Amino acid sequence: MITLKEALKLPKEEIAALREDIRRKAEERSDLNAYIALDEAGEGVPLLIKDNIQVKGWSITAASKILQGYVAPYNATVIEKIEAAGLSPFGRANMDEFAMGSSTESSFYGKTLNPHDPERVPGGSSGGSAAAVGAGVAIAALGSDTGGSIRQPAAFCGIVGMKPTYGRVSRWGLGAYSSSLDQIGPMTQNVEDAAILYDIISGYDRRDSTSADVEYTPVADNLNPDRKLTVAVIDNYIKDASKEVQSAYDTAIKALEEAGHKIVHKEMMGAKYDIAAYYIIATAEASANLSRYDGIRYGNRAEDVDNLKELYLKTRSEGFGEEVKRRILLGSFVLSSGYYDAYYLKAQKVRHLIKDEFEEVFKDADLILSPVAPTPAFKFGEMADPLQMYLSDAYTIGINLAGLPAISIPVQKSAEGLPVGLQLIGKHFDEQTVFDGALSLERAVAYEK
Ligand code: GLN
């Protein structure tokens, strides 16, 4: 598949043929169920869009039944930005319902297959975006990452996925899951494309009150893989990973050292606290954000009801899937009076400790290298227990809690031929270093697709 960098250089006349080619390829691989629909808007270089980002005139559903029939009345800021850069939305990417999940199994449109093994998940929640790019049926895609939803599917499908610093990319027009954690980011075939797409979508937006009004210097034109960096590895983290992930980790450390970077060893509190804090904060915010889907304002509305309360109840009971309901219940519980201090407030305090701990490590390092997921892509149904699925987010969610930028890069394949990705985590708003390190690592490991 042509890279984003190459596609952006094509003369206008060739783009129509490119769009046609991608449509044909996507149709040929309809078995993957990566695309919910092959909608098109505009005539630029085609970019796949996760089904929770508003594209004017498209039916945007966050892969939920409750949003069936809803038509987006406006473009998200990122859509305005990609259009200004010569790209156009092309296709709605499958995802976990409301971005809640790590496997894309909870989509109302059915599961997406991993392009490397049809019995395995593509990861989630941006599984459609990752599978399409990994299968060579999309040039690049936009995803969203609340607790790993860009990085983990990227790692499972053998592509690059990047979560920017919280506040770097406007969330205006992104269907809100957990507003203090959500970020939109690029999912691409390589690091350079990720930098290009990141530059296109980044920047302050007054329509998003959490958008950061900080100076922005484009990264793609300044990429420098020759900078010598100090990379921290968290020794106690890796112990819980599978042997495939440990092996990729060893490969990456060796490659980084050979490329002239310095490795320093650290320890962090890690998963136990990250998971507890995340699944309180994310569900609390989700329960509030999803209260707007009441059958009155958006999408599906239940029929045969006698009064307003019944309309709400029936619409929400019929419209939301099991995992979404579980999270609304969890979130309502942790916010309820009597439990607020014990859960929500405490989780916010833990969040601060997590952030402080990262800052401590960053006193001695430019980047942190860590696994993205404990294992390569797992099989469908393997994580039937929700708690087990939550535990698989161990390596990604702390980064969202701390608001840091991170990029997932494919490092090597397992004996079974499954991609294993690792992430480089950077300091707040230091995306330049994240991309510089990522480009160096990408070259050093020379992953073969
Ligand atoms: N797996 C995590 C969750 O279910 C992260 C999802 C995401 O980043 N959107 O919440």
C-alpha cells in the first residue's frame, strides 16, 4: 500500500484512481469487517475514520445500536484539519461500542478480524482502523485512545499508533467516552506517516476547553533519528508480560543500545493502581457522558411506551450493549453519594501519584520503553471475563491517566507469526522526542511486515 507521505505528493488526477483502488481492496477484504461502511466525503487522499469522530452527513454511531440513524450535523475539528491538508474521510472504521473494550468484539456491527490470524482479535477499541491499515486496505486511519485504544490494536495488527499528549489534539467532535482521558491520534504504516498525520491534526482549538494553548512546532519536518537519547526501562513491568513480549522487549533494548541510546533501569508502582484508578475515573466520566443518549436527541428511540421515563428506560435498555451498561452502572455507583469519597476522590488522588511517578522517571530519561499489551493478539472469546479484559490494559492506561504522549511500534513477530509492538512514552508536549526515538527504533529493529 502506498504510504501517506507518497499519497500526499500525488497529482490531483491520480487521487481518484487511488480512491477506487482502495475501495476495491477494502471490498475484497470485507471478511475482515474492518470497515462499517465505505462512505466517502470529498475527493482528497482517502483517510479511514473511526466511527466515533463526526463527519458531516455521515451516520456516526460509535458502533452502538443506540446511535442508529443519527446523522452527524458537523465536522469534528480533526476532520476540518485533514480536509485542509488534502485528505478526505473515506470509510467508517469498526470499533468497540463507545470505545469501551480492547478487542472490537463489542461492536454492534460484529467483530473485526485480525489480518494476521482470523481467529484472533485485532485489539480495540480502534480495531477496525488497525486491521484495515495492517491488511493494506487503508493508507492510514484516525483512532481514539482513552486507555490504549490506538496503541494496543496497532501492536496487535503490526502498525504504528500514536496517542498525543492530552490536550494536543482537539476533541471537538469526538464522541466522548472519558473526557479527561480521550485523545484522537494517527494509526499508520510507519513512524514518518504518523508524524505527518499528527502534525495535521494537532493544535489549539478554542471549541475544546481542554485543548492546550501551548506553542506547537511541527515534528515531521524535524525528525531526527540520530539524536542520542536516554531511555528508561521499567524492570518490574516486564515480569508480567508473556515470553513473546519479553523477547520483543529484549530485541528493542538491544537495538536501542546499538543505535547509541542509553538505557537506564527504573521501577514503578504500575498496573495494580493504574487499573483500579482508570476503571473508576473512566466509568464515572462515561456514565455522565452517555446520559445524553436518551432517545430524545439522538439516534434510536424505543417504541410502544406510555410515558417519558419508560421511553428513557426502554431506549437505553435496548440501545446499549452489555459492556456499555456495565460501565454506566459502575460509573454511577462510584459517583453516588456515600461512595464518592471512597472511590472517585481516591482514584483522582492515585491519578496524581501516577503522574508524579512518571515525572520522577523523566528526570533521568527522555523516553520510557514499555510493552503495549501483556501478550500478542488473543483469540476471540478468550477474554470473556470483563475483569480479565480490563487487566490486559495494564501497560497503556497509566499513560492516559498521566496525560502523556506515547507511540506503539511493531518490533518483531512471534513464532506464530503475530506482531508484537512496544511503546515509547514521552514527556508532556515533547512529541518531537517521541517521534525521533520511534524513528530510530523503527530503523533499528527493521520489522518485516
Ligand atoms: N480498553 C480500555 C477500555 O476499555 C481502553 C479503551 C480506549 O482506549 N478507548 O476502557
